[in-house]
Amino acid sequence: MKKLRAAVIGCGAIAHHCHIPGYLKNRYTELAALVDPYEKNLKEACAKFNIERGYTSLEDLFANESLDVVSVCSPNIYHAEHAIAALNHGCHVLCEKPMCMNLKEGQMIQKAAQKHPDSIFMVAFTHRLYSGNIKARRMIEQGQIGEPYVIRIRFAHQGPMTGWAMSDWFFTPSKAGGGAMFDMGIHAMDLAQFYFGPIRKINAMMATLEKKIELEDNAILQFLFASGKMGYAEVGWSSKQGFAGVEIHGSEAAIINDYFEGLYLMKGESSATGKRIIRKRMIDKNPCQGGWDVEIDYFVNAIRKREQPEMGLQAGLNSMKVAMAAYESAKKGKTVTI
Ligand SMILES: NC(=O)c1ccc[n+]([C@@H]2O[C@H](COP(=O)([O-])OP(=O)(O)OC[C@H]3O[C@@H](n4cnc5c(N)ncnc54)[C@H](O)[C@@H]3O)[C@@H](O)[C@H]2O)c1
């Protein structure tokens, strides 16, 4: 079978860590070209990965290449424009998160995707591909924690600058669309819905606590799900240490998916007297296996099976709705219904 010809738009950190190596190692794809308007980043990526064809504009890319697959790895402000251009050129699209800047752009992507129903569209919600989250969801479906009722998520690190991003857009509101809430919170919102279904109400508080930037570097989010279950998330760009992962509490047991320490099933009893009996069973010592390492294979598999992936357009739109509602909630100081 002819290999799928892929291009990666935006040659920054996530392209280096996931998309470019992913297409190079997948046996069904050929990495045809890279795009970046900043020649330094373009040349560096072409040289590092031995890719001959690099372009500084999308026009040149589509004028010169016949493509099947495009990864959108540009700053958030360009996601909608680049995803729509790729769809209109008949490509399957893997779009980085957040899918776009606002709901209007989300609808524009949706319209373009509806015009091209044969194109597979996936949003890079990588946490869904961690072995720990896949196992934890299966355990819940099997009834191993009884009836789940609360989810807690904490995704926090030191932030994208310095040490990660290869360009300077993350702290520019007009290019990023939001701060830590948008960057990290969108993963938390998606993962919360991956476990518990649609979020119906959100209450959000945000602040700039540590960095000298115009965007929030910390956010605390409370969720009420359509099912009546509850959840909360803490996300931030100022955390040098501490828990990162997911906890899900059920009527019979809890799942602790500590991204650094491992995935545990925790059973036991506790009483108001302070007496506790805890039984902790290790399920997965390295729950962050997968993720970026398998993302391109997962996407290519969906293309080959001609099946829209679960982390597709609707998941992208759902998380955007929750993110926009979170900003509204923080601004107005009240709970917002989605
Ligand atoms: N899924 C994940 O876990 C994950 C992790 C990190 C970043 N991301 C997302 O990936 C995207 C890129 O982030 P990054 O960390 O690689 O940033 P980065 O700054 O390292 O890279 C962005 C690249 O895009 C290029 N660029 C700028 N304008 C462009 C344009 N008009 N067209 C094409 N390229 C352009 C820049 O020159 C740079 O090389 C963001 O949307 C970010 O949220 C996702």
C-alpha cells in the first residue's frame, strides 16, 4: 500500500517531541515536508530529522506537495486557519490542543470538517493515551471502584518558558488565547469528560500568582457533570513539585493515578474516629507510558480504519465550550452552565 504523505506545520517543541518522530517511525507514513515561517526553526528541524523539503508558508506547502495527512503544531492563534486549510486540501488533520481560540473558530472548523466527512480529524489530547488513564477507565467500567462520584485532577509544572517552547507566543494573550487554564486546563477538562462524560456546570477561579505575565498562571476549576457527579482540577505554570495526575473516588474504592509514583487501586475503611485501614495495590508503575510516543500511531490507525477517533472534533469542541465557560465564570465570579 502507498504510504500516507504527511506534513507538520510548526516546527517547535511538540513537533520535535511527538509529531515529527511519530511520522518518521510509523510504517504507513512518509514525512514529506515541514512548515515554519521562522527559517531558523525550519532549518533546525529539517537538519535534525533529515527532511529535505521545508516551506515558510502554507501556500507554498500546498502548491508544491500532494499530501494525505497534516499535523497542526503552530501557536494556538493559527490552529483554526491551518486545520481548515488542511481539511480543504483533502487532508486528515491532527490538531494540537486547544483546538482553536474561541467557539466561533470551533464552528468554522466543524463546517470545514462536515464538508470533508472522509477526512479524519483528531485533537492531540495526549493524556487519553497514557497507559494509566486507559487502565483506570477500564477499571471503572469493570466496576472495580463501585460507583464513581468524584474526580480530582492536578496538572501543574513550571510553565512553557524557559526550557520548553521554541518561540515566544505562550505568554502573549493575542497568540495564546489564555494562560495556564487554557494550556493545561484544556487537558484536565478533556480528561475529566473522558472519565465522567459531559460537564454541565463550571465554577472557575484564576490568578497570576508567580509569573510577571498578562495571563493567568494558576487556575482552580470545579465541575458538575451531566450525570450529577462532581470534580475539580488545579492547573498551573508555577509548580516545581507536587502531585500530578488524577484521583477518582468511588463507592467501593479509589483510583490514584499519580503520574510520577504509579497507578494504584486503593481500598480500605476510614471512620470519624480517625481509624483507617488502607490497602493499596500497584496497577502500573509507569502510568505515563504511551502519550506522545503512540499518538501518531493512534491517529494513523484511525485513518486506516476510516473511523473518527474518540478524541476527535466533538471532544475538541466540548473542551472548548468548557474552557470558554471557565473564563466567563472567573470574570463574572459565578457558576456558568454549559
Ligand atoms: N499535546 C500536548 O501535550 C502539547 C504539549 C505542548 C504543546 N502543545 C501544543 O502545541 C502547539 C505548539 O506548541 P509548542 O510547545 O511546540 O510551541 P513552540 O513555540 O515550541 O513551537 C511553535 C512553532 O510554531 C512556529 N510558528 C509560529 N507561527 C507560525 C505560523 N504562522 N505557521 C506555522 N508555524 C508557526 C514557531 O516558529 C515555532 O517553531 C500549541 O498549540 C501547544 O498548546 C501540546
